Amino acid sequence: MLFLGTGTSQGIPVIACPCEVCASSDAKDKRLRSSVLVRTATQNIVIDSGPDFRQQMLRAGVRRLDAILFTHGHKDHTGGMDDVRAYNYVQRQPMNVYAEKRVQETLRMEYAYVFARKKYPGIPEIKMHTISTKNFCINGETLITPIRTLHLNLPILGFRIGTLAYLTDTNHIAETEKQKLHGLDCLVVNGLRKEPHISHFTLNEAITLIEELQPRKAYITHISHQMGFHEQVQATLPPNIYLAYDGLEVTV
């Protein structure tokens, strides 16, 4: 798994922000919008293609992409879908996109030209797959277990792939869904900042969830500039819990 981006909706640095974190020279304090690349033995899968998708794919040198999974329809998670057309040209096939019906409705509004009856030449080609909370496979190969969470009142999907689970933009997980998150080697969960937030876990809330689920290792993502400097925050964390950063690669 490669962390393509670990920032919140504004990224770090935030436009016009004078704070010390945004001015930091530490590369680990520079965060694009949250996304990960999961590499299996046969497939490359991206979870969320936000506004930084093009830059992330170029930086990571991703020459082939088999599928995109969407957690929800917010722009910081969907804003890069137009750039999948580069893979259409190279792979000579539509991109497999997996999303719930409500997310598909958002994509159809945001990218109406992609779904138009009369398509303009050169637009992205999408093969849409409707998902729910039921398990599904990508091209009959990679088994995905969706995890229902809430982003305040907005239903979100996290995803479990083998012994890896990725949860973003959430501050509530039902006990029934937590049952899907036991026996993990790696858990990725959002932790926005230290102070309370209406729709995201705080750092301490994320740590509490991690300690409850007891994965072998855990990584915090979707991090705001309000969290503080990467190195200083990392020094305060319990063993086997890490602040993720852009470009971090984890073998699961």
C-alpha cells in the first residue's frame, strides 16, 4: 500500500495560511488530498481520486490502474476523475469505477459530460460498478469487504482488502461493522486534529478505536495542518501507531 495523499480537504500547505505547519520545510508536513494505492499480486487499485490524482499518479509512477473505489462523493475524494482518461488511452479500455448509488449520482452531476448520451471525443471512459455493504470482487480477483461508517450523518464506505482496512472521513462506526475489522495486520483511519470535530475522528478518538480493534499496526491519515508538525506528533504516539505521510509505502 502506498499513501498517495494524507491531507484533509484543503491539503497542506493550505492556501494563504501563515501557520508554522504550512510553512514547514519537512516533506512529511506536505500533504496532498487523501488517497491510497493498493497493489496486489495482479492489480493496482486506488481508493479515492481527489483533485491531486494526476500529480499523485505521476509522482508514484503508476503506469497501470485496474480500478478506483470511491468512499463517498465529496470533491476532495472525487475531483480527479477526469484524469482517468490517460489510462483509457494507454490501456485501451474503460476504467472500472466502484461506487454506491448515491456517489454515482454525485459523479453524474459533477461529470455530466462523461455520462452524456452524445459524448465529446476524448472524455474519460468509465465502467461503473454499483456497490453496497456486501462483499464484491474486482475483476473476479481481489475480494473487497465494505465497511459502513458515518461522516456525521453522511454514510461512507471504508474498505477491507485481506488484512488491510482503510477508513476515512468518519467519526462513527457501528459495533456490527467493527466486527469486520478484527484480525487486521494494518488499519488506516482518519484523525483530523487534536481538537473535537463535527464529522471526523480526533487523534485521540482514532487511537481509542485502534486500541479497541488491536491491529498489528495502524496509520493515521486525512490530517489537518491543525494537527501540528509530523515529527512532534509522531513522538507522542503509542507503539505501532504512526502518522502516515505522502509517499509512505507499507507492506501488508
